[in-house]
Amino acid sequence: MTDSGAGPVLVLVLAVGVLVGCGVILLLERSLTRILLGVILIGNGVNLLILLGGRSGGAPIVGTGPVDRMSDPLAQAMVLTSIVITFGFTAFLLAVAYRSWYLSGDDEVPDDLEDRQIVSRAERNDVGTVDLGGEGPDGDPEQVDPEPARRRLRRGEEA
């Protein structure tokens, strides 16, 4: 913060950007250890951002000085709450990473079956369903379902 209380220093704003940016990059990795570090960096960056939003000044204790020169206690309380939440989430991710390491010997997040199917379709330039086009809005079963399946089943038609 500045001495005059006019606003945050550019260095602190850049520190928030660097912390959150590095945290997002780490969060996109496949390793649970890197995801954990990304969550920690994002948490610290957001805590610094919340503190920069509050007013700087003296201790927010009534009677120790003029009220207009006290710091904002709401930002400090929000940061304390955020620290507790980040600590709990970090403990949970650490337990998940340890369990993954214990069971499989690594902490890599495996691909889902659906992810593998999407990659194989993309490699073959395959689409899920073929749309021949030209049917109109009432004749295209991919776009319009004129009535729910229950009504068709009651009438004896196939779903």
C-alpha cells in the first residue's frame, strides 16, 4: 500500500497477477502435486487481492486512534476465512494425492473413457451423428422431439 493510502502499489497488483497466473498454469497440469501447488498459489493471490481492496491504516481497534485512519477489518476477516478454506482444500487434495500415490505409485490423473473416445474421434475426423440436412425443422430427429418418449411408449411406438 502507499503511504498516503491512495491505493495499491503497482508491484502488489503485479504480484497478484503473477500468483494467480502461475496458479492457473499449474492447475491445468495432470499431476496432483502440481494441482495442489496451483491451488495454493491461487489462494495466496486471491488473499493478496482481497487485502489490496481494503483500506490501509492503523489497527482497527476503537480508541487507539481516529476512525478515518484505521484499516478495513472486513478485508482482514475475509482473508482469515479464505486462509482457513484454502487450508482445508489443501489438506483434502494432499490426502487425495497421497491415496493415489499409495494405490498406483504415481499422482497422475488418469483419462476418462469419454475423454479417450473424444480424442479417437477427433483423430479420425469422425462426428458423433451424421446430419444430412434439408429435412426441415419437423423432420430432423436430432433437433426436434415433438413429444416425450412416455407418450410414444403408451401408444405402442418405439422410443
